[in-house]
Amino acid sequence: MLKGKTIVLGVAGGIAAFKAASLASLLSKAGANVHVIMTESAQKFITPLTFQSLTKKPVHLDTFTEPDPSELAHIALADKADLIVVAPTTANVIGKVAHGLADDMLTTTIMATKAPVLFALAMNVNMYENPIVQDNVEYLREKGYRFAEPNEGYLACGWTGKGRLMEPEEIGAWIEAFFAEQEQPQDLTGLRLLITAGRNNEPIDPVRFVTNRSTGKMGYALAEAAVKRGAQVTLVTGPSELAPPAGVTAIKVQTGLEMHDAVMAHVAAQDVIIGAAAVADYRPKLRHEQKLKKKDGPLVIEFERNPDILLEVGKQKRADQVLVGFAAETEQVLENARGKLERKHADLFVANDVSQTGAGFGTDTNIVTLVDRAGDTPLPLLSKREVADKILDRVLELRTREAGPVS
């Protein structure tokens, strides 16, 4: 994956600079062309000769030292980089870049590049939590810079907390995943997808509501995967702690009725509809305007049915639309999924036993079976992002299958 990639590794001044040597070695062994830039402070912690020995390339230390008179070093590095990684990244570097300062080889190269930049943060926990540093990080994140958050643990300064540089293997895995995403085929280009995600909060009174355990991770993973494969994605999301993936149009709702109305307002314009939300089946029939007070004896709340969004979409979907549903079950998983596939006029159901370890709500992994009219396809334990791509692969197969052979 990294063979032939040009990675500029910036090393800033911090005790974690020694880990950058291991990262340089790891990337070089993977076949990347690694060019190291060291700040003046970094040279107090580790020598340039270390990186030169590991990368077999000269280390860049000063903006005004030009090894090749035919080019400006910081511009040449900025142009040839596939990725710039700064590890460790100090509060000082973040502050400079956030304010457009370019007063050394590293910040000048960052300012001149159009390549993606990853900042692997490492600093004292109090520095990391300083509101100014956090504001600078958030500002740069909004501008498209990427961040590898620090780990928690014992810090060289004697404090314990969040501030340790990610291990070289963790940063290496991030870089591998980054390039894997860049090379992902744009096979959904031109398609419009509507994806529902998350739970619903059905209010009882102004302070209480009925909900479920869904976090939205599966739906958000689908939205992220789809937009990275070129799709135009509308994400109708219930309450979630997750930030909508970059590039999607997010419509935020609370209740099942609000989700129903949002879906029905947009469904006609879609090519694919994926119902990954854990839509509330029932809502309290009466929403109290004031907080309910405690009384002696039991509390009885009458519920009424919410609309079945997937069923309504299935009844009116066009032949050129693909409809995907989810069946989160605890028993007779495949039987229930097959029944829903027919009853809701869907093209594909994703069945999973939420009682299994590593599957269901709140986890980063899932164990699912893809159920369509051609049969069942069980998948092993995968990350939800990997499951998302498997589902989208099947969606493309279904569209091809429905279109039939080209004469």
C-alpha cells in the first residue's frame, strides 16, 4: 500500500521525537519514500544522522539550505508529497500553522503543500487541554487538516493524562488506512443515496423520553463509505454523539415521525435507500406538557404505533430504486430477516443478532448476514466500516442484476 508513496515526516521538538525514528523506519520498510524535516528544537532530542541512516536520504533542517540549486527544497517537498505527517506535533507547531506562520523549514513546507497533512499530537496534558490549543486544533480540523489524537498515560513531564504520542505502529496503521481510502474506486459516482441512522427520542414529558441503544455507528459508516465512493449522500439521522461524515447532507431529527417525514420528502429523488436507523416502533400516545410528578402506585403509559418507514418506501419504490433494510434481532434472525424482505418489498436485508459479542449497538464491529432473494451471505466479524463497503458492493450487484444483461 505504501510502496512508492512519498511521505514527508516532520519532527517537532518534544521528548516523543524518538518515536519518529521508529515511524521513519516502519514507513521506509513498507516501501515509502520518506523525507524528514526536523525543527531546531527536534534536533535537541534526536540527531539528524539517525533519520538519514533510516531513510537513506538527507534530512532537511533549514529553509535556506538548498541541497539542489535547481529547485527550492521546501517547494519541491511540498509538491512531491503524497502525505505530510508531523510526529510529534507540538502546541507550538499547531499555533504557527493555525495563524499562517511559516518561519522554518517545516511550517514553510506545510504552507506550500496541497497534500493532506496529518498532525500526530504529543504534549503535556495541560497544554493539550488549554483552550487556545483546542481552538487551534478545531480551526485546523475545519480547514481539512487531519489529527491523530494523543494517547493517555504517564507523560515524561511526570503528569498522567492525555498527551502521549500514538505508537509508531498506530500512526502507520492510520497512514495505511488513509491511502486505502484514496485508492477506493469511485463506483458510486452519480448515484444518490438516502441513509437513515441512529435512534429516535420519543418524548413522554419535557424531561423524559423513550429511546433505544442505537448510536448511529452503522448508518454513519455507510454514509462515510458511500460518499468516499463518489455517491451523493443524504443522511437522515436521529440523535447521535457522532459528527456527520464530511461531504454528506445531514438532516437531523428526533422522533420517528420526524424521521418518517424527512425520508418521505426526499425518497423520490434517490437511487438507493438504506434504512439503518433503529426507528422507534412505538411512541407515547400522550406527550405531557409538564413534568409528570411521582404518585403512589404504578405509572401506566399508553403507546401508539409509529409509521413503518421502510414498508411505506417499499410500497411506492420504483423498479430502478434499491431498498435496503436492517433486521436487528435476538432470535430467529434469518427467518425474521427473510420475512421482512418480502413483507416490506425490500431488495436486501442486513440481518444481525444483536446479542452476539462484537455485534449490535454501540460497537465498532458487526457480524451480519446479507439476505436477498438470491440467498444468504454470512459475513465474519468486521469493522462497521468494512461491513458498510460489503453492503454497498451488494447494492451495486443488485442494480446490475435488476438492469439485466446488456444486449
